[in-house]
Amino acid sequence: MGKTGKRSIHRRAFVKGIGGVAMVAAVAGFPAIVRARNTGPIRIGVSAIMSGRVAQMGSSSTNGAIMRVDAFNTSGGLNGRMIELIIRDSKGRPDEAARINRDFINRDDCDMILSLEASTGAFAVQEVVRELGTLCMHCLSETSSLTADPKLRTPNAFRSGRQGAHDAISAGSYAASIAKEKSLKKWMTVGPNYAYGHDTTEQFLNYLNHFSPDIELGSQLWPKIFQPDYTDVINKILQEKPDAVFTCLWGGDLSSFIEQGNLYGLFDQAQYFCIALADYTTMAAVKHLPSGIHSGNRYVSTFPGSAPNAAWEAEYVRQFNSRPTNWSWEAALGMQFLIEGIRKTGSSDGNEIAGVLPGMIVNSPFGVDGTITMRAEDQTIVEYGTGWGVTQSTEPFMPNVTPTDWKLIYELEAAWKKEQGYI
Amino acid sequence: MLKIEHLTKSFGGVVATNDVSLHFQPASLSAIIGPNGAGKTTFFNLITGGLRPDSGRIIFDGEDITGFDALTTVRRGIGRAFQVANLFPEFTVRESLTAAVLSHRQQSAHLLVQFSAVEARTRADQIMEMFDLQERAGVVSRNLSHGDQKLLDIALALALDPRVLLLDEPTAGMGPEERWKMIDMIYKLWEDERMTLIFIEHDMDIVFRIAQTVRVLCYGQVLAEGAPEEIRSNPDVIKAYLGENFEKIAQ
Amino acid sequence: MQINTFTRYSVVALLVFVVLAAIPRITDDISILDTGIMICANGLFALSLNLLVGRTGLLSFGHGGFYAAGAYSFGLLMQTGMFSIPAAFALTIVFVAALSALVALVCVRLNETYFTFITLAFQMLFYNIILSWTSLTGGDQGLLGGIPKPVFLGIDLVNPVHLYLFCCGIFLVCVVLLYQITQSPFGYTLRMIRDNTERARFLGVAVNRYKVASFTLAGAFAGIGGMFMALFVSGAYPSFGYWTMSGDGIFMIMLGGMNTFLGPLVGAIILIVLNDLTTIYTDHYGLVLGCVILVFVLGLRRGLLDFIVEGIRDRRASKMDQTIQPTVPKEEIPR
């Protein structure tokens, strides 16, 4: 696969450069060579989940970052200084993520961190960079509190990904409008049985009620994460005959659920709202994708429906011979912010870059109006393309997405933050 | 000293011990004999708390110890050795005995001293000498010869300074020479320490040579009891047990 | 004489500490110190587990639960802001010891296989409590917001060198204590239980009480390992209490050897260095680990340190046989 080849170029360069020395230093305890910070390559440590069940998270996100870095290096870097990515597998373990990132900073002398960790890993990285003060960009963690909670926030860490709170508002408002239109009264929910599943479902219901107070809630089902068989869930839905079903299942779990539900004609009998279906790798994994399923956009090249977005997808496919995911754009955007920061300050100094990132606006194919802002007050992105659409069974799977109005998101987000005691 | 009253124990349908009543005098040396499957070992297990009887009582030193577990029985002063040497395979002879002495002195839980330097070693060395094991002091138990393993097994029981010592076939599996050595040692032990000693034995010559009294068990019941000479001439015993042997020997 | 032996251990430990303390003076590579802290945490975890597995003959599969209990309880105490580090440290040891005693009281009555199962069950219980008691533990996101590390006695644990020295110091104290435990009458009593539980009982050993004591001590030391880890990552995560953590502990014991006191520590070092190196050079950690297991299982057939120590012992024994026929072992003192 193309992506492996690409990545190994960076790795090989790293190994050739200092790998041997690092190994000797690690084993024999010699001091590592301390390099001056304003010359030589700019090093960025990337910790990602490269193995196990969610290895795709690591591969598709690192690809996104690599594309950006290649473009930067090809254009001459920062006055000839190239970016070098050091990618390591945290195996999804928080203690391992903490160790790897400390190593990036202490052993490998990385100038900054690109964190491609899921939630627990991201929080572990957050504590490392809080303590060591290194600039960090979280790309994939969607847990709102990471940046929303002032107790968890730190001035040197930013987020370039979606947020649970934004998604919930977007989902709730969209679902409520469809509910009114089609008079969907009776609802059920299906969510994976861990914190993400419960939180997301609860927040969704909260906003659904806010926009459409007259709905009626039936059973809430909580299959285990990575459950292979959804027959009991499907039977329960068939029994209860709801008007609509909300699910925040994702990835392989969601594809299994849809595939098994297809056998019972499940998706003709009610309106389904999947928060995480519209990602090519998930949609393409289902043999016969039912049409008419509502989903939030994870990543589709039709939204935002701009030429740059289509071009970005085409370039990704050309380089890596696979479709990009939601994680790919989040990582690409995170890398872009770091690069813009490097260009703007003309330096690889994390502190200086952390100074220019708040409030920075970058041109991006993923922005709802072609730009994305790093909001200064909580160091997380806004104005990225978020919305809902309806699936069709053939490419491009989701031709139209209704964008969610950011004004609405801001308003409800502020209310939510107040409720949580964050502001 | 040790009084057994109407002790009964059955396993499934088989009555292993059937209404056994026996009385052991203080400082006596008695043998329990009987054919295979006569319930001798079960009898020992009932006394030492390895097993709980179905009915009957065990009175030790005026106290009813029926149903006490192994630990409590041992603490009351009833020690036992086993038919198959029951040792700590990775312990040397000296370590095994030291550990046993420490246990007897309630010093097993000490944390701040070195096992290799405890005072209990002196006593362990004495016991080793009594059993002529001093040359084997540093040998781990699993590497000892069969005879030495049996000796160590008894020595461990003795380390507890028991008032009653139960030996289950002390000479089992030994050659003739080793056997007599073992028997002499047991006799000397009894003479020196004067505890109540009860042993199970197959070999009639041995039994008749040292035992003061002999009790014969057969199918879980007491068939006869008395001095060796009486037993030797008891017709029931000859029929049930000795008979076979005598026939064999005659052949 | 006995005090002298104890002093001897302490002097050795002090010398080791001096050597370890010299490392930050000859290098400014913090990552070596980080590796040192990881070794302290995992090494103590493995050594304490071996008190059960190797010394008492109890195969506990729930040891990670106490590691997690140490990390969480220390983290939570520090987050209240009401305790100094030494106070939280001491309270955590008491708490984890009490918790392990409680678990032990239930577990030790069961026979070997069920013992292993029920320890695993307790671990899953702890794990699920951590996951579901979100308001206290943060659920599957872990204990968030960092662990404050106020300066005490001039020690600032935010400074990686201080943290390294702190962990090394306490680690060595724990190693000396654990070694003393194995060398004491208590330690030999545990070995009696391991070798022959029934006979130990017939020699007047209150077997269950010793098992509970051993389990409690092992749990408390594992809790200290957990505290090192909590300090290191400045947080606590459910994965500390997942069954894979207990599995790693058993794995370290297998790699390093369970019959030699320091075997599990050697195993922890092997596993950590292996993990560090493989993550730098490859994503195929599992593959490398699998190969190493194969080498140990098929090649050495025991842990590394056991292999070396027992190898030397065997060679010495065969040499002795060739040279002289000793009639009386050397250590024998004529009376």
C-alpha cells in the first residue's frame, strides 16, 4: 500500500539520521546529542493507534498529516528546514501514550506534538504537554471537555477536530426538523455501552427535546463495543416499531449493525439517524448500503461541495490508494495549523507558535465557507463543515448535506458551557 | 491420655471406621495392625483432623477434640508422620526442621529476622542428630534417599514436641536393613521423649518386637487388642490376618 | 548478627542508589530517567506479584486491580489538595492494603483454579467500578486534570530528575523490604505453603492467615507501583486495572524467572526495553514479543535470571563432584 511506503520514507530518514545514536544512548546511557533549535529539521512527534481494532484510525490520520508535510517540504520547507515526522504506535494505551510523548520531547528533541490519540490517550498526552510545556495539536479526540473545561485546558495545547458538543447540537436540530416534517413521534436509541455512547446519546436526546419537545422515548439499547451479533437489538426494534432510531455506533460496529439489519429490512421501517455513518470507509464496508439513512457528515467529498475539497480527496486517493476518513481531514487540518504557525513566526519554537495560533484563520477545503478558525477563547476549531444528509446506495453515497448553522451552534454551546460551569 | 469412643466414618456405602473405641495410655507405645483396607489410615486421619467423623468422640487430655481441624489438633499436641513421606521438596533438611521448630514456637510470622540465623536452628540441629541426618543437612528434600525422606518426615513431626505421635507405616517401602535401623530409632525416640506413640505397621516381626500393646483393625472394626503375645495367639486374628501371612510364609 | 544482615542489604541498596543517582549527572537525556521510572513501577508490580506466584504458590490474575487502586487513590487524594505527597502516599498504602486484605479473605479459601478465577473476577469488578463511577474516577477517560505535585522537603516531583530519584529511592526501600520478607521466617512459611500446603497445616501453620498476609503485602507493594505510574503520567487510567496489566505482570515473571528474587525485575526490564525499542523502529510490537516468548519457552524453558543462576549452580555442582567427594557439606558446623 502506498501509505506504508510514504511513511517509511520519513521513518528511514529518521533511523539513518539518529536512530543508531538514539539506540546507543538508550541502552548505554550516553547523553543524547543536543541540537541547536533553530537549525536542522523541524521534528514533530506523532503518537497514534497503529495496531489493534482501530488501527485504521492511526493509518488514515497519519496519511492526512503526511500529505501536508510533503507539500511543505516540497515547497522548500522553512528556509530549507524540513519537517520530519516521528510516528509511533501508542497501542491505544494511555500510559504508553504518555511515555511515547515524553520520549518525543525528551529523547527525540521534538519541537511539537501532533496527537492522533482517541480520548483516553489524548488526555494522557494533555497531561504530558501541560507538564513539559510543549506545543501540542490534538486532532482526533472529540471529547468536548478536553478544550471546553478550563481546568483541563492548557495554553500550549489545541484541538483541530470535531467536538461532541457541536455534533450533538447539529444532530439534535437536524433530527428535530425531520421529526416535524415527517411527524416522527416514537424514538429509540442504540449506542455502544461505554462513556462515549452514553454521553453522545444523552446529549442528542437533550437537544432533540429542546427543538422538538413532543417526542416520546422508547427503549434505549446498549450493545457492547465490538459486539459481533446485533440480532437481539434488531429484534427489539422490530418489536417496538418506533418511528425513528438514533444510533451513535461507529466504524465496524455500525457496518455490522447495518448489514445485519438489512437482512430484516430494518431500514425501510423507520427513519434512522446515524451520527457517524457518512465516512467512506464505513459506508463502503456495507455490502448494500440502504438509501434514506440520515447521517452526520464524518467526511464526504461532496461537503463542503467545493473544488478544493474534491481535489483534496482525489489527491489522497492517488497517494494512498484508499479513501480518506474523518480522521484524515482532522489530522491534515491540525498539521496545517502547525505549518501556518511555523511560517507565520518563521520559527520552530513551540512557544512562539502557540502565541499565534489562537484566533488564526486558515483556508481549508473542510471549512463551511472555505476557512476554519482556531477559536481563541478555548483553543479549538470552529466553522468547519458540519451537517446532516441522506444516504443513497451508490456513489457518492451522500450527494447532499444540509449544513448546520454555526450561529445556532454558538448559541447552544454557550448555554451548555454555562450549565457545565465552564464559563 | 487419648480416648476414642464409638468412632464411625463411612465413605459412600463403605464403612471405613465402624464404632471404634480405643484408649491409649500416656507414654505408651502401641501398634495398630490390620490387613490392607482395614481403615488404619482413616483412623489416623480422623484423629488428626484431616477428616470429620460421622459419629463418636475423640477425647484428648480430657478435652473433646472431635471435629477439630488439622491445625487445632496439631496445636493441642498431636503430631503425625505420613505413609508416603510428606515433605517440602525444595527445602533442605535443616530448613525443613527449622521451619517446623519455628512453627511450634509460634515464630513463623516473624518478619524482621533472618530465617538462616534464627535461634530455632539449634533445636533443628539437635533433632537432625537424633535422626542421624546431620550429614544431609544441606540436601534438598527431593534429593534425599527414600529412607532419609521417611526419617525427615518423622523428624518434622517430632519438631513439634508432640505429646501424641502418630506414625503411619514408618518402614513402608524400605529394605530390611533400613527397616531395623528405623525401628531402633523409633524405639529410642520413644524411650528418650516418652510421648504417647502410636504406629501403623504391616511387618509383624517389627510389631511384636517393640510394641507394648497391639490393636488389630479389620473392616473398620476393632478385632482384638492386647499385649503382643496375646495377639499372636488370638485365633480370630490368626484367621483374619496372620493366617494369610503364615500360610504364605509356610509356603 | 541479624541486624548486621539487614544493614548489609541496606548498604547494598544505598550503593545501588548512589549509582542510579549518578545517571542524571552524566546525561541530560530525560528519557533514560523516564525509562527508569517505568522500570520502578513495573518492576515493583512484578516483584510483588511474585511474592504470591513464586513464593506462596498463589497464581493471582487480579494483581492489576491493586496497581490501579494505588494509582487512583493516590491521584484522588492529591486532587483534593488537602494532602502532602507523603501523607497521600501513606494513606494510599493503608487503603490498598485494606482492600487487598478484604479480597484475600474471600479468595484464599478457594482451591487453586478457583482462586485464580475469583481474583480475575475481582479485577473485573474493580475495572467496572472505575468505568461506571464516572463522577469519581472519570470513567473510561481516566482521572483528568493532572495530579498536583506540591513540593515537600525540597523535593519537587514536577522536575523529572527529582521524580526519578524519588521513585528509585522508594523502589529500593521496597526491594529491600521484599527481600527481607522472603528471607524471614515468614517468607519461608510462605514457601512451605507453596511446596506442601497440607503438610504445612499439619506442622501447625495457619495456612489461610499466611495467604491473606501474603496477599495483603503483595497488594500494598503493587499499589506503590501504581503510585509511581500515577506520578509519571500525572493521571490514572482504567487500563491500569484491566486484566492485561495482570497478564503483563505474570509475563514479566515468566521472562525474568520466578525462583530468583530479582527475576521478575529482570523480566520487567526486558519487557520495557523491548517495548521502547520496538515502538521506535516498528509497529509490529506483538510480533517481536511473540518471537521473544518463543525463544524463552522453547529455548530457555524458564526465566532468564533463573536460567543463569541455575546454570551457574549446576556447573558448580558438577565441578565439585569431579574434584572432591565431600563427606560433610562445608556449611556443617560440628557441635
